[in-house]
Amino acid sequence: MNTMDARGLSCPEPVIMIRKAMMSKENQYEMIVDNPTSKENVMRYAEHQGYRVTIEERNGEYTLSMKK
């Protein structure tokens, strides 16, 4: 699984990161973000690409797990 750390980055950088990663066509990805806007945008992009997204929040950080 490809895990990306996008903490400290503002949109659109996290979305660009996941888009580039998804070019590898893996079935599972994980991304850590630290702001709600990035969480929503990455989730929306992944769902649009056919991934099921689950989100875990801990101490103001969000871990998005994306699976096909």
C-alpha cells in the first residue's frame, strides 16, 4: 500500500499527490492530511476514481484509507 504524508500542504497539493499516485493503478492507498479542506477534496477525488474511502481522525489529523 502506498502511504502519503500531506500534512502541512494546502490544496490542491494533496489532490495532486493522490492523482499522481493513482497512476500506478494500485487497489489501496493511504494519505494523512491535517486540514478539513484537504480531507474533503482528496476524499471526493478518490471516490470519483472509484475508491471507497474511510477516514480516521486523531488529534486534528485525518488518515484517509482508499480501497477499490
